[in-house]
Amino acid sequence: MFDSSNPTLKEKTFERSVTAEYHGDTMTLGGALNKFGILMALLIASTLFSWDQFQKGSDPTTFMLVGLFGGIVMALIMMFKMAWSPVLAPGYAVMQGLFLGSISAFVNEAYPGLPMQAVSLTLLVAGLMFLVYRFRIIPVTQRFRQIIVVTTVALSIFYLIQWITSQFMGSPIAGATMDSSAFGIGFSVFVVILASLNLLLNFDMIEKGAEMQAPKFMEWYSAFGLLVTLIWLYLEILRLLTKLQRR
């Protein structure tokens, strides 16, 4: 049995699409990667737009909030209505571009050039992880999947507890992981590595989906799922670089 810690790319997700009555074309690995390229182009265009608005003196907060909550709504709908992904996945990419462009503009104001460094490192890491998967340097075994899935779920729960305690109890947990101390930097390095390893699971899940002959629309859904992990990786790298700048 195979699985992915990314909630949008799970075995049951593909099984539901395969077992549903469908008589059209089936997804391919190349098709999923092509769709991912389209989503990346939309994401970049939207990011540059919100970034440009900031450079012109506009407050990007509106774009940030619209992109954040708009992306969340579209992602939730796609997780239940996968057949709508050819329409919603591009919309999600645009929404996330607004969010990322706004966040990056804020960071660039305090640390000029840092977002571009984060982009370069994200693309570099993603490319390296694709090669690692392509040449099976790190085999995606069942035990490997279990470790990454459990660790990622645990991290998600930790983030949730951290947010709740910091908002309502004034807990110092958030400060310990967000500051530029050795512990804070080490924590960010760990999360970046975890996000990178999740890419291996994403690649494996997409390949398995193609082998299962999932419906053609799953190419869009798979591209969307991969984009989710890539955005997570970028944000964690950006956070790590910010901490390093504050030391």
C-alpha cells in the first residue's frame, strides 16, 4: 500500500477516481507534469502582479488575504470534487500567487533580495529531489512512506497546538521555533528537509496514479497536489533564510 502525507495526494484519492465510472482518457505522468508547468506559470504571473502592486505603493494585505482564503476554499472543494480540478486548480494557482507575492513583498521590504534567494533554493531543491526520485537514489519504500507521513502529521498537529497556545495562552512555544536561536534555525532546517522528502512521496503517488489509469482530470489534481508541497517548501525556506538574516 502506498500513501502520501500530502492530504491532496493519497491512495484513496486515486482509488476513488479509478473506481468511479469513467470511460475517457487516463492520466499520464507526462501529462501531470505538463499541467504542473501550467500551474507554475499562473502562480508566477499572479505572484509578480501582487509584488508589482506593492512596489507601486499599494497595501498588499488585501491580495494576501484573498489569496490565502480563496486558495483554501478552492483546495477544500477540489479534495471532494476532483473532477472540477481542471477549472479549480488554475484558480488555486492564481490565488496562491497573490498570497505568495504579498508575503514575499513584505519580506523583501525588510530583507532585500531574500525572496529571490528562497525561490532559487526552492527550485534547486525541487529539481534535486526529482533527480533523487528519478534515479531511485532514495527508494520510496513502505517504511519510508510511513516515517514521512507520521512525521508530517505530527508536525501539522504541533503547528496547530502552537498557534492555539500562542493566540489564547501566550505560550512561549511559538517564540522558541520562530526566533533566530540555534534551536529555531535547527527546527526550520528540519522542516525544510521534511518538506523536501514529501516531494518524493508526491512524485511516487503521481506515478502510481498513472499506473492505476486514473481519469485524465487527475493530471490537474495531481499537479495541484504537487504545487501544495512546493509552496510549503518555499515558505519554509523563506522562513529559514529570514532567521539566518536576523542572527
